[in-house]
Amino acid sequence: MSSSLVDQSDNQSMSFSRTLWRQFQIWFLNNLWPVLGLLAVTALVYAPVVKFGFLNWDDTWYVVRNDLIKSWHPANLYRIATEPVARNFAPLTISTFLIEHSLWGLWAGGYHLTNLALHALNAVLVFGLIERLSKNKLLAWGIAATFALHPLQVETVAWISSRKTLLSTAFMLASLHCWLRIERSGRHEGWGTLWLILGLLSKASVVVVPPIVVVWDVIVARKKMAESIAKQIIPMFFSVMSILVTMSAQTTIVGGMRGHIGANKLWIVAMDCTILWRYVAKMFVPTSLSVLYNPATTGISHWIALSVIGWLLCAALAWRYHQKYPLIVFCFATWILLLVPVLNLFPITTLMNDRYLYLPMVPFFCGVLLGVNELLKAIQIKRLTEAFHAVKFQTASILAVVTLLCWGTLSYLPVWSQPLTLWHHAQQETPSLTVVQIQWANTLMDLGEVDAATKALQYALDNCEPDEFDQKRIQAKLEEWSSANFDEV
């Protein structure tokens, strides 16, 4: 009897797998040209990254000097599975570096090629998800192309250390493909949980998937919150475990910026309100991009007040219209939820970064387009509405946007090619940041420019208001480099 049940279960699993594979084949054939076009344009725009090198910004710790990726010994595999790297617990991400180190050692191009492949995969996953939810292939392709080619994505794609973001996004999107359905089977929930776990092992920020699913169930699928939360108990358990492990790995606060670490949570929320508006501006006008930003934190009480009022109005509108426009509200709620892990509610050493918008820009632009569509319907201007829905107008608009995005990305991409270009650009954009001057000095020192490196450190001491930790770090470097220079003489 038990043997019969096992055989029946195996047959059901095989049948489900074959059904999934058949569905994928049908979907791929029906969307062959959009998918191939998306892959081609992504590969063409980002092809230069294969010639880029390692950066002296986390790449050292994740790859170049990471002993964990240099051996397949069982003891080493155990360490990969249990130890954090660079204060992040991401064993699956580190495992990809282990495999690649076996393939091409310290040839940086190989790691960049993997990043590019993951980004292209994510673009296809975005296209598939939006196409299924919207039933609009052209809209889905436009959103996916924007995601793939936006200049804000350069940091994530061209920086090897952002592997954790690329890999976790792939699993997050796969999980959402399973969860974001009006009706889900047990198989969908099982696969969704599996992809979630793999995502959590790639990067802890995947913890936002269960809240996103609950918002979908309540706002879009019209399910009771208690029912939705009950189905998310297991995913939430794994998410909480990931948060606890990650928090235990955050034992030190080094590098980056630390002025906001330990600040009052109310002040953090106030700063987040202003930063979110800056993110909105960056998505629409991606100029003055940099590896690090230095958002003003003092003398901005009027901006904080305006930002808070603006977001309160947005929240009020969302509450007022969540039943009439559930998809729009879901999109903007998802945007916020995806950003929660990087809003310094749990301390991190940067207030804002381009890479934080990697996936959040997808629901944001979806919400914007859906909102524009509903606005045109509301104001009842027939010509504008017809033009907005015309295939020729949509196609021309998408091509124009894609062209601008490609130009912006190709212009910014060389900045991330090597440490010299990265920190020279950062020094021009944010010269007031101590960490930028230190990294610029380290880069110059690696090139043998001792005098220039020393001047950069002295500039940081005199003009950047370094905290006590950075003062000691700079003084130690100055003494070390002075001794080295004296020995050479």
C-alpha cells in the first residue's frame, strides 16, 4: 500500500514537472522574438563589462582575497555554508564565486560575464511576470527593457560584488511568479517557498517576499488577511531566520559612512522620506550617478516637512483608491517594501545607492504607467486616451525611451571599468565624503603615486570632517606610506 502511494506521488511530481516544462515551451515559443530581442539588446549594451577588472570596493573581500572560494575541501565547503563574508551571510552567492574561481581563477571577465547573464535572465523574468499579470506584451517588454537598460543598473551589473543582488533577484522573481496569482495551487506555494529559500541564501533582502504576497492577496486577490498570513507562516519563518543570521553577522560597522549609525529612528524615517523622493528623481532623470552619495542631513527641515507631507498624501490616496485601483496601489506598495531593507531601519553604512533600485524600479514604473492610463480615462480626453493606447504610439515611445537609456548606460558604464575611473568619478561627484577620498588615495597608492595619494588623505583630514575611526585610519596610512616612501629614498 505504502509503495503504491509513493509511486503515485512520484508520478504526480513527474506529471507536474512535465506540465511546467510544457507550459514554459509554449510561453517561450509564443514570446520568442520579444525574449530574443530583450536578450540581444541587453548583451550588446553591457558587452564591455567583460573587459572590466576587479574593483577595490568589496571585490577584494568577495573574490580576490577570499580563501573560501579557492578550495573544494569539505572543511572549506562547511565554512562557506556557515560563515559570513564581508558581514553578509550569503552562502549561495559565495558558492557561485567558488565555481567560477575553479573555471577561470582571477580572470575578472568571467565573473563579469556571469553578472551579465544573470541580469539578462532577470530581464526575461520581469518580462514574463509583467506579461502574465498585465496581458499586454508590449507594455511588459517596455518595462523589462527599462529594467535591463536603465543607467541606474550599471552599478549592479558592472560591479562583481553585486552578484548577491543579481542572484537573489532571480530567485525572488521566480518566487513571485509562483505567488502572484489570483488562485494558487499547493504546487505553486511549494515552488514559491523553495525559490524564496534559495533567494535568502543569496541575500537577506529577499525577506520582503512574504509581505509582498500578503499585500497582493489582500488588495488584488481580495482575500482575507488572516487567510493570506496563514499561508505565509513557513515563508515567514525562513525569512525571520535569515534576518537573525544576518543581524548576527553584522558585528562590525566599517567602511562606508557611519554618521547616521545609531541615530534616532524618527530621524532615520525623516531622512528616508527625503531619500525616497531622490530615488524617484533618479529613476526619471538618471544624472550625476556615483558609487556613493552624500545626501544632506542637516539644515533640510523644510525639505523633510515637504517630503513627509508628500508621502502622507500618497498614502491617503492609496487608502482612498485601493479598492478601485488595486494593481496601482499594489505596485507602489511593492516598491516601498522592496526598499525597506535598505532604509537604515536596520543599520547599514550607506544612506542611498543606485543598486538599491535594481528591482524596485519595476513595480514603480508599472504603477506610473497604470496610473497614467487611469488618469487619461478620468479626464476623458478621447484623443489623448486613444493615442496612449495606440500600438504605434506605444512602440515609438518605447523605442525612444530605450534609445535614451542605452545612451545613458553606455556613457556611464566606463566609470566602473577599473578603480582609477571609479574613484576619480566619485571624487568629482562627492568630494566631501571621507571614504571617497580614502579609496581615491588607495587607488593612487596602488599605482605608485605616493605624493598624490598622501595629498588625497590630507585633503580628507582637512576638508571632509572624518570621524574618530577614519581619522585614526588616515593617520595610520599616512605614517605607513611616509615610512615606505622614506625607505625607497
